[in-house]
Amino acid sequence: MIHYMHKNILPLKNSRQSAKAKQLESFEEEFTDIQDYIIEMASVCPPQSLYESFNTDFDGDQDLSFYEPRDVKPEKVHDFAMENTSSCSMDNANLLDLTSQIGFKQELSYQDNGQGELLRWTQKHPDHWSTLEVLDWAYYMADYYQLDGSKFRGENYQSLTGSMMSRMAQSDFQRYDPEFGHMFYDLFQQLKSDSKFIEPSPVDYNADPDTSAVFAELLKNSTLEEMDMSEISDQTSKMLDNNLVSMLDVSDGVPKVNIGGTWYDFEVEDDLSRFDIPVTAIAMSENGDHGYGSGDSDVNSELGNDHSRLASVSSDFCSDDESVVFSSPPKKKTVNRKRTFSSTSVDEGCEVEDNKNIQGQPFMGIYQRFAKRYKWEDKENGVFRFVQSEAVAQMWGRKKNNPGMTYEKLSRAMRYYYKRGILDRVDGRRLVYKFGPNSHGWKE
DNA sequence: CCCCCTTTTCCTGCTT
DNA sequence: CAAGCAGGAAAAGGGG
């Protein structure tokens, strides 16, 4: 009996992890698959496709407004913090600080070619936020106010758009998030009332020929390692600080920098931070840890690098235990290969180094660190929870070259892992999984 | 091409 | 009601 017929056959489902260990036994192969998948989990940011799919109600071209801070009237500041848990606090200074940083960031992220994913919400009126932007905002705020991560249920915001949230009463917020809904309602209202929108003033990266020209020349003629950064003027450094988020791209696994509209490859595995580049830039890395690479197996195999999968799991660079970093063997390749501009889709990991490296943008690193698509529930025992199930599925699909992947299907595959001990069942808890006895590598 | 195993796709039914 | 979970069934992928 035919149980059903397939209705849509997806094309292009070739290229399994190409070089992937033909010699490995099937078990091991699967094991690496699941680990690859966890890698993707850890790589944090949602794929562009997901963003777009969530963003259908809003044309990016309309995306022309951004906040500008304005004076905050003391009487407008809510005192919700007093009524809430002691971990929340907000005063006028904080709010002013916050709004001004938002305005600041907007200037930076404008024209960022989509790479400032996590802060897209700062570029739009809240009514236009997609579900992802709502989620990003929620996690940003949660981190900013250092909310108790065990009580904060950011995932509950993942199906809300900005316009939906605009229509929600305070009680609705509390239904979504019993612990902090009240606070989030206030924050949301406040954001809307204490911000105004103005026409953008696009950043012209070529405005100052000295800055971009100097760096472009350096890139052409030397590797980063050889570069004497002291020759770069303070002005240039400042320009880089301000614009690297938009200039960097690692979407295809090869780090690139955009100078004057042209993309250049360069090797940054060793350490961007020694150039005092803000964490925001480093955060664009898929790995976030030791530079770039490894996120995309196809690219890696194309580069002759067969180490696309997990090499190790470590949490040494983030102080909180929600971080998982998957490092891969260093790449020995690709220095200063010039490329023509192409708008690739945005992949982006958002691991962050350490807050102390953040210059002038203190939230960025904190925020991005917080914005995980998964969360460790019990790292010792390998228990984790998906925060954004569909985003995780999209990442899985990307790895498998299968844009049709959904959490529904991914979860079915994961259920097969139970029987084989790669995952253990965790009963009664949605989106929670646990590594089983036949898995390894997830724990340092 | 076949065999075999895993993953994907789709579904029904049930739970939260 | 929506989102997840559990598995059955079958097709697709992919290695050997």
C-alpha cells in the first residue's frame, strides 16, 4: 500500500559534505553530521533566507528610516524596574545612553549590506519589525538588563512581528512572558515614544579617499600579517571601527573586506583583535573564535580544506556558559585574492570575543553573544534547547544544500538519533534535546 | 545497477 | 489554535 506520494521533489540535493570522510564508518559519519548541525546551531545567526521569509510584509527598500536619539524627558521614563526584579534597572541616564547608542548604531548599520542582521531592528520603526527583529530586540534588551536567563523566555517572542506587538496590551506581553512581559511592554512603548524617525544620511565609504585608499592599498600589497598597522592613520582606524561591520563578509566561508565596492579576500584567522577592530566586526565570523572559516563545507572543500566539521568545542572565550565555539583547523590559503562584488546571502555567526575588546559599542558584543539560536540547559550533561527552531533548521538545510529543510523534518531526523544513542530523549520539554552516550565532542 | 543505511518528506494522531 | 512530539511509510541520497 502506498502511504502517500511525494508532491514536491527538491532539486539540488547533491553535495553532501563532499570530502567527508568516506572512510568513516556510518556511525561516525552520522556523528559528525549531528555535530555539524550543532556547529550550525552555535553559529548563531539566522540565514538570510529565513530573514527574508519572515520579512515578506515589509519591503527592504522602504527601510529608509532610522532612529535618532532625542532628549528624554525625565517624566517619560517608566519606573518599571522598581516594580520588577532587582536585576532590572533603568534610569534616565541609562535610557539616554541606550537611545543614543541605538542612534549611533543606526548610522553604522545603515548601508551595511545586510550584515548587521542582529541590529536590523534599530533601523526600522518597531511597527515594521519582522519576527526575527522582534526576537533580536528582545534578546538585546534581555541582555542589556541582565535578565535572569533561566526565567527569560525569549523564544516566546519569535512568532511576533512588530506590528503585532504594537497591538498588544501589557497583559498580552505578560502572557507571553510572565516574568518580564511587563517590563518588555514598557520598553517597547518607550522605544516607540522616545524615538523619532528621520531621513537617513548614507555613509559614503569613499568620501575620504585617504582612509579607504590607504587600506585598500595595504590590502593589495600585503597580507594582514605583514601590514604595519601603525601606518594606518587614526582616522583610518576610526573609519574601520565604524564601518567594519558593513565591510566584512564571511558568508561563503572566506573572509572578505569591502573597500570602495570591491571585495577583497584576506586571511584573518590569526587574530583580528590585535588590530583593535571592534568585536562587532569579529562577530561576523562564523566561528567567532579563531577567526573565520569552516562554516560552509562546500567552500572549504573547494579550498581543499577538508576540516569543515567540528574539531573541538570550547567555551573559553565567552565567559557565560551558553557559548559554544567550534574551532576548525586553520586555513592556509587565500591571501588578497581580489574578487568582484557579488551580493551573497548573509550567513553570519555571532560569537563574540570579550567585552573588554569592545570599543565604544559596549552592547554589541554582549548582545551578539546573547543572541543564540540555541541555549545550553545543562552543558555538563549535554542538554540544550533550541531558541529558534526554524532558524536552526534553516542552518541545517544550508549545510545540506537543502533549502526546504524545516524544523518539522529536522526533528524527525533527530528522533531517529534517539534509537542510536546519539541523542537521549528529554521528555516533556519542548525543543530540548540531550546528547546521548554515542555522541562525543560536544563537551570539552 | 544493486544493496544498504541514513536522511528527507509527508502524514496521522496526540500533547503542550 | 499553534507548535511540538511520536512514529509509520516511502522516497531520495549516497557510499560501497
